[in-house]
Amino acid sequence: MDKLSSEQRSLNMAAVKGKNTTPEIRVRRMLHKMGYRFRLHRKDLPGKPDIVLPRYHLCIFVHGCFWHQHPGCKRATIPEFNHEFWVTKFQGTMERDERAEKELRRQGWRVCVIWECETKKEELLNRIIRECIGSITSLCAG
């Protein structure tokens, strides 16, 4: 049984954002601070990547650990209430993510996924972004 009334649950779910989330803004701020410029939510690309660095042919997805079921993360839980609905929803989300990443790579884009839990500590986020960028700058320099 859900601990919230259906009205409360509806309000909570309506407040969930798909764009400009706190984790996404953390990544954008870090990229900007590092001197990188980017585009947001390119509708012409598969999966509408959260952040696109066209110059480096890099797409970054900032995934919520709950919504995209980050493997091994404590936030990647499946609610008990309406369990089958959530299992189906999360499976569909993961399949959609996989299709988008595969198609982007087929088109020649590099893809980096940054998880919500990885954005909470600035040092960790900095290292992850450097790894994403490093994989492209070394290719561009060579």
C-alpha cells in the first residue's frame, strides 16, 4: 500500500521534472567552469541528450538513479505499490536509453552517462567529466 494518498502522490509525480534537473545543472555548471560550451536537449538527436558538445561530437545524458535504475545504487529501488507497473516502466526506460545510445554511436557521436549520485560530490563529478572529455580530447589531439 502506498503511504501517500492518491492526491499527494499525484502532486509529487507532477513535480518531477524531465529537463533542467538539479543534477543536470550541476554538470552544466562544472562544464562551464572548465571552459566548455554546449547545447541543451537537442531534439534532432536520438534520445534528446541533456548536454551536447558539438565541437567534440559528445552527448552527455544525466540520468536520475531512480528513474533510470542505476545498477548497484541505493536510489534505484522499485516501489512496492503497483510493483508490476514500475517494473514495466523502468524496463521501458532502460531499453529506450539503450536504443538512443546505440543510435548516437552509429551516427558517430560519443556518449557519456553521468548518474545523479555522481553529481553530489564536486571532486567525483569533476573526475567523471574529465574522463568523458579526456576520451575525446586525446582523440582530437591525435
